[in-house]
Amino acid sequence: MAQTYGHFVDGTSVAGTSDRFGDVYNPSIGEVEKTVSLATVDEVNAAIESAAKAFPAWSATNPQRRARVMFKFKELIEANRDELARLISEEHGKVIADAHGDIQRGLEVIEVACGIPHMQKGEYTDGAGPEIDVYSMRQPLGVCAGITPFNFPAMIPMWMFGMAIATGNTFVLKPSEKDPAVPLRLAELFMEAGAPEGVLNVVNGDKVAVDAILDHPAVEAVSFVGSSDIAHYVYSRGTANGKRVQAMGGAKNHGIILPDADMDQVVQDLLGAAYGSAGERCMALPVAVPVGQSTADTLIEKLIPEIEKLKVGVSTDPDAHYGPLISEAHRAKVQEYVQMGVDEGAKLVVDGRDFSLQGYEKGFFMGPCLFDHVTEDMKTYKEEIFGPVLQVVRAETFEEAVALPTKHQYGNGVAIFTSNGRFARQFAHKVQVGMVGINVPIPVPVSYHSFGGWKRSAFGDANQYGMEGVRFYTKVKTITQRWPEGQTEDSAFIIPTMQ
Ligand code: NAD
């Protein structure tokens, strides 16, 4: 009997009661190893009620004590890192080194959350008027919810619940149904770290669970990360129901390569950024834009032999650069995009579609693909592919290259490779994208800055984590106070006037 994942509600693991299940694959072997119960509306409501019940006491817990739970949680993640990485690699298919990266980048948000007493201190103005002082505080919202994608099952949940809970909220997480093991394990560790029951709940599920969250009146804020159409849907439905929503979507990040870039370094950067984690990263770099024909020719010439050296393998193979895709359906979709690229007239220089790993023929593997002469009008350029496919779009000038990411529907990340500071600065200033790398291929901001794209890569105003996370998960209250001389607490209350 395959293991069936349930939920984590009110401080404990609970079996699901629904008659609907999702398959959880091991993508390296291409077989269903576990199933997950897909929550009913009642189950989601129970998790929200548990969080609502926990809110008064948790929000009244002083920030230093809340931080102590975060410190302990950080220790527990470190102590269980190998187990978590193994679970990620088993269900997601990313190689162990990438799985450790997934944990590490989430852990760094928890480290920032340990500093919550300082971050949530509020502001004070002494003497804003005659004997009048003004202070403002950031109070938690109540029950917050997070809906997360399959590709970072540790990092993205921690981006969300780390900041939400540290600021005094309680939380309901609805992780991806494709790799539910780690979010559930994180909830167990969070309890072990000393969090009271109900502060962090996990419900597994699909659209039914998402809609139940979006429609529940007790949910004050929703943080979403996933594909853009669903992000837009979550943003629209959540805000229509009066909730605060931040919804991060898909991406198509460009890497602009100027003729003065260190081409050997660029090639190595592209290999990691385009093919790492099988291209299933929202900060992957699937579009390379060399400026000038000779830059493009050199790039292609140097890339091909390096791509051919990439090792695709099972997620536990320490020598593999990347593992399988998440599912057979997703691999088929990526392969369709590759065929579409050929039909659209791009030149397929490396074709990894027929790749099969000996002994793992049922695994969802795909070899790396490289396209040259991709143009702006192609559907395969306009859309997110989310697989091991690198597209080279040749630009004649710097201006033409900068215009590409600026005009693109997505605006998550972008990078420029050059040794010219002036061009780099101009580029960073002008480009209409939320996160920019200068000779940095994957510019995911460190945890004390914040993460967020522009255009169809993010709906809503607030970024994830850092001070932006504190702002998203709190509301400001401003108090204007005056204590006139000679009055005691028993004196008549006088409302200050403008005189
Ligand atoms: P997805 O949009 O399919 O799923 C994300 C979440 O939405 C999951 O929890 C899923 O259960 C839920 N969901 C799916 N269909 C739904 C529906 N019809 N109604 C309501 N909820 C629904 O995304 P995915 O395939 O899990 O993840 C890959 C996508 O996420 C890519 O597009 C990638 O670029 C994006 N992503 C973006 C960021 C970012 O920060 N911008 C980070 C990681 C991933």
C-alpha cells in the first residue's frame, strides 16, 4: 500500500477524509510512490479555524519569544537538512545539491525572521506638536495563507510562513500537491521548535482547497507563487473578497551578453542557469541575447561542446547536473514547445528530446536543448517553457537587447554580462524587470532584501520576505498622544483640536 499524505492541523498530523487523491511520483523512476489526499472545503475550514483560534495568544506573544521559536526552528532544519534534501530530491527530482540550495535559501529567510523584534519595532516622533507624540506600530493581520508551487517545496513555504508567523500571524499553507513531503515535515519541525498548536497548519489539495482559502472570510492575506494565469486568478478572486494578496507568477528571464563579456565564464553561468534543476526555476535564464553577430557565433560555438558534456541523471546521482522533470505531462509539454520552435523556424542546434537514461527508461528525463536564431515574434519566445531549453536571440545593438526583456510580458529576473560598468549601470536603470543581475546569472535577492518580479511575473504590490514581507503581513496603526498638564487618568477626556 502506497503511503498517503494527509494534512497538518492544530499541531498534529491528520489523515485526509476526502475521496479525491493526487499521485506523488518519484520522477527519476517515473512511478507513483505515494498519494496525497486532496482536501475538502471542510478540511480547509478546519485548518483556518485552528489558525484563527491560535491567533489571539500568538499575536500577543512578545516578539522576542516569537523569535525564539524561529531560532529553534533554524537549528532543527539544520539538524534535519539531509533528510529534507532527500525528500525534495525524491519527489521533485532535483539533484541533492540543488535540494540543499532549496533548503538553504528558505533557511535564510528564517534567519532574518529571527530578527523580528528589531524589524517590527515601529516608529516614534517625540513632539510632533505641543506635548504631542506620535507613534506607529505594525500589527499582525490575523490568519494568513500561502499557496506554493512544486519547484521549491522548502524555500517558498519558508519565505511565506517564516515572515507571516514571526510578525504575529497564524498560517495555513497549501503546498503543491506534487511534492507534499517537505512542507508537512517543516510543520512538524516547527511544532518541535515550540510553536503553539494551530500557528502553522498545512492542508494538501488542489483548486478546491485554493478556492476555499480565497473565499473564507477569516483569511486576511494570501501569498501565492506559481504560474501567471493561476497567480492572476488568485489575485483577482482574493482581492475581490477583500483580502490582501501578493501573487508571483511565471517568468522568462533574459541574459544579455555584450561583446566585452568573459565568454568562458558566461558559458559556465548559462549552463547552470538555463539547465540547472532541469530549467524548472522561475529565476532560470532560458533566453541568451548576445549583442553582435560575432558574439553570438562565439557563444554558440563555445556552448555546444559544454552542453554535450552535461550529465543528466537520477536525482541522487552526485555527478548529475540535473535530474528529471516533475511529470510526464510536463515533459510532453516542454517537448511540444521544442517542436513548435522548430516549426516556427528557430534553429535547433542541440536536441535532447530523445534522451533516455539507461535503467531508468520510465523516468521523466529530457536532454538539454539549444535553439539559435529565435526571434521576438515566436510563440516559443513569448511563453514560459520551464524546461531544459536555452533560446538564443541575436541582437544587433545594446538598445535592441535591452528592449527585449523590457517589452516581454514577464519581468521576473534579467542579467547582463559585461566588463563595462557604464553599460551595466544604464541597463540596470532602464530595464523593466524586478530583479537584475550584473555578471550574476540568477539574481535571487538575499533574504534581507526582497524578491519580486514585474509585469505578469507578479500581481500585487508587495515583494516576498525582507522588510517587504514584514509590511505585507502587518498593518500600520498610528497613535497620536497628548497628556495635558494637571490631568490625571480620572480627568475628563479632552479631544485635541487644531487650536
Ligand atoms: P501552478 O500554477 O500549476 O501551481 C501553483 C499552485 O497553485 C499549486 O499549489 C497548485 O495546487 C495551485 N493551483 C494549480 N491550478 C490551480 C487552479 N486552477 N486554481 C487554483 N489553484 C491552482 O505552478 P507550478 O507548476 O506548481 O509551478 C511552476 C510555476 O511557478 C512556473 O510558472 C514558475 O515560473 C512559477 N514560479 C514562480 C516563482 C516566482 O517567484 N515568480 C517562483 C517559483 C515558481
